[in-house]
Amino acid sequence: MIRAIFNRKGGVGKSTICCNLAAVAATQGKKALVIDLDPQANSSSYLGHDGEDDVVGTAEFFDSTINYSFRDFQPDDFVRKTAFENLFVITASRALIDLESKLASRHKIYKLKEFLQKLTDIYDEIYIDTPAIMNFFSLSALIACERCLIPFDCDIFSRDALYELLRNIQEVKEDHNSDLEIEGIVINQFSAQARLPREAVDELKNEQLPILQPYISSSVKIRESHREAKPMVFLLPRHKVSQEFIDLYQGLKTPVEKSSTKSRRLLRSVV
């Protein structure tokens, strides 16, 4: 299974959701791989690979599609171990910024899909962290994945941006990846005591959009897990947020047919 975590709005928790779901998968015996496509490299840092300029990663892979500088590498050569059993990462770096226009002009948009298809024989689950913009790298992720998770952080700006995002995903599905399905919307940084988050989520429910359960609570412990470079299930396995990620992951184990039905209903409501 290949999942992309995508939203065009920054600060909604893409990296947090990506790494924590992959971490839960790893604790349940799945060989999980995180692909970091964001030049900010937050997922790379979260999984303990911050600032390692000598480590080959997504930038080097994409560069190899242009210059063939890593043509003797096998797909698994770009993968780095983490400190956690069954959890692996292909790291990002700011070098991705300089590569984007070159990749787009050379029409390399399907190269990530080809690359990841070779890795699906090695890894049970692949999670792609994307930039907060519809660019070459996020489009590559949507073309390469089977399912897309959309983080939503309970404010009016996220709500307004969501509908345009859904149209973008539908266009990618129609033009590039007929297998792409929206798996659902992940409610992040949720505070049940606050009125505005409840109202924002209720609006999405009224639109019959596929809201995934449970919501991920707002907690200072998330920031601590970032600082310690330990996803919640490793840092504080009994914490409320850790259990929410576990339950969210368990809820993703639905048949493709069910996910497809939800996705089609979602897209009909906004297109």
C-alpha cells in the first residue's frame, strides 16, 4: 500500500501524521517506509536523519533520473534505517528546490511511481510526505500512490482551501492515476472543548465528506516527540494521542471498495 499525505496548506500536520502512522505500522510488524519529498525535510528530521548531507535520498534519486549519477544504485540503496525496528526513510534535502524545474522540463513526472513500484516488493507500507503546494513533487506523489490522506487542522483557512484541493486530486485521478482514491480527511490538532474546531468539523460532516475517526487531539507532547525525534508510539505509547494514531491506523484497514465509494461521494460534492 502506498499512501500520500497531502494538503496545499502548510502547518496542518502532514509530517506528523505521515511519520506517526508509519511508526504504528512498524510496531504492528509491518515493514514501513517514509518517503520525504518536502525540501523542509521535517519527516527526515522526525525520524532522526537531520542534516546528513552525505546521505543519498529523494534529491539524489531524482537527480539520477536526469544525470544518471546514481545509475548503479538499486532502489533500496536510497533507504536509510531509523532507530526503530521495521521503520525506514528516504530523506529529503533542500537540493530538491534546485531540481524541480529541471525535472518538470524533462517530463520526469512518472519516475517516482516507477521507483516505488520496485520498493513495494520490499516494504509492506509506504507513506509519502509532500510539500504544502501542488508542484512537481506533490504531483509525483499523487501519481505514485494508491490512496491519499488529507490533514485538516480545524480552521477556516483549511476549510476554504480544502475544496480546491479536492478538485486538484480529482484532476490528477482523471489525467494521470485512475487508481488514486481519497482515503479520508484526518482531523488534526483537535480540541473538543473549543467551539471553532467543533464547528469547522461539523461543516465538513454536513457536506458528507469522509471524516476519519478518531480525531487527533492537540497536545504539547507532539512537539516533544518532534524534539526527541521519536514518533508518539515510541515516545509515550500509552498517551492519548498515541492511542488515537493507533486507532486511526486500524481504521485505515478498510477494503478498497469502501474507500472508493467514500472518495467518489466526496468528489461529486465539490466538483
